[in-house]
Amino acid sequence: MSLFAPLELRGVTLRNRIVVSPMCQYSSNDGFADDWHLVHLGQFATGGASLVLTEAIAVTEDGRISPQDLGIWKDEHVEMLARITRFVSAQGAAMGVQLAHAGRKASTRRPWEGRGAVTVEQGGWTPIYAPSAIPFADDWQVPQELDEQGIAQLQRSFARAAERALEAGMTVIELHAAHGYLLHEFLSPLSNVRTDRYGGDFAGRTRMLLGTVDAVRAVWPERNALFVRVSATDWTEGGWTPDETVELAKLLGAHGVDLVDCSSGGNVARAQIPLGPGYQVPFAARVKREGGMRSGAVGMITEPAQADAIIRNGEADVVFLARELLRDPHFALRAARELGVEGPWPVQYERAKT
């Protein structure tokens, strides 16, 4: 296999192995996508990527990271998402959505406005919710612990969001269980100290995610693909571990998940993360090799030869690119040229091939 080999996931065929990783834009009003999101996401489809994922889209209004996050908690959000999907699909790329709930990291500032909680007076909200009443950091809100009724309601919200994604014409869903947001918070013993059936041992801490997967898969057509993004490690002693990620991957496959997107970190404010080119690729390799699941590699993948080697070496089935695509939205076209293969050039750009 190579970077430009197609990949079939249920009824979805990806034209290559280059996937647009979710990238928050913090540029929405009341959860609505607008022309910014159309142009931002559309450029990656014309640039040759095989699958374009939206940024994290909140399944409830109080599940946004910032007041400016995209949303899919009401029917009115569907129309513009459908317009984006039509454009992306017309360029030969698949369109997907990352469904998310921010948990204890909700109601916070946009990155360029500082860090920490946004007050109600500044457009934020309270309460925010988490598996346990433990704040992410000192200058963040103390969350309210979810009861089982609240957990069930949130799982229904994920399912309803999936139905709206289907109405918008999308064919891939990724559940966001990474980076310290709600589903990750349930997985990690650093943020989940519950003593009921949603806490404690591995089975208890994975119950929320698996139940959410089941709720989404129940309404998501068999022909459509379902991904889960995980933080493969908390990079902190006593936290979620790569071994647990492998065991979780096995369970996710049994529950109808098609690919595990392997990121890391985000649940501890001052975790020491050893950044470097492809530093998270070994997690994807373990999920693929030991977990028996298709996997995606993400994190400081910046060169076509590097991305191609990941696929050829069997370390992952796809590569997720983020910052490199912001620098070069036509990465896939450049990669095709550098690797000596036929790229997915739009007819309008054919004159630039030579």
C-alpha cells in the first residue's frame, strides 16, 4: 500500500490516504457554519485530500469549547453544513464531521484571546459538565458531575447530532474522545474518580464511550464509516495508557467502529510531551498491529515521503494532517508530484501539473 492507494471503509471509498484532521476555527456565531467554513474546508477538497473532517462540532450548546465553536445541536445548523458537504463531495472527497462535547474544558477563551474560563458576562456559561467535579486547571471552572440521567441524555444528543450529519449528506463521523474533552475525561482515571458503573476499573471508565458509540451506530447507516479519535496516552503517571488504548481499540471494533485516530495528551494541563516528527505514529502502529483495527496517524507529519512511508510500512491506514494543510492546502497534489504518481487535480488546475 502507498499514500495514494484508495481505501474502502464500508460504503465509503477514499481516493488516497490523506485525511484533513479536525481543526477548530473559533469563528462561528451561535454554532452556525458560514462562508469562512465553506472556503476553509473546501480548499482541502480542491487540494486533493481524500476525506475532509469538520472541526469539533458541539452536540449540545453547553458542550462547546468556546462561544465561537461550530454546533450541530439544532436542525437549523444543517443547511450550511449541507452546502459545504455538496461542494466537498463535488471535488471527489468524502465529507465527515467530528462530534464532540468539551466537558470540563467548555466555556473557555479562543486561543488568541488567552486561556481559561469565559464568564457569563463575556458570553460563557455555567454549569459545565464532566465525569467528576475536577477542574482542568486552576483558572478553569469546576465542573458539575454528570449523573446517569445526564449521561443518557448526552448519548441521545450524540445520536441526534449523527442524524443531522446524515441529513447534511456526510458519510463519515468521528467521535472526539481525545484531548481532554468529555469522552476522554471518562476514560482517564485522572479526570474520572467516580465510584458508580461509569468509573473505577477499565470497564467502568470505557462504558460512556462505548455507549455513545452504540447510540451513534444505531442511527448511522451501515454503509457509512465511524471513527473514534483517542488520546493514546495522557503522558502522565497514573493516567490513560497506550496499553489501555490497544484494549479499547479491540472493543471499539466489536462495537462497529471502523478506524481509530490516534492522537495523545490534552487531559493534563502541564503534561510533558516529547514532541518530534511523527511522535504519535507508534500509537497508531500498536492499534493496527495489536488492536486489530484500522488506524490513523497524526502529529507533525509534514513531508510527502514521511507520510508515504507510514502507509507503506503498515504503521497506519491513513495520515491525518492539520497544520501542514494550513501551510499548504494542496499538500496532496504536491505529494503526488514528489512521489511520481497521478494526483487528484481539479480540471480547473490541470494547467499547473507541468
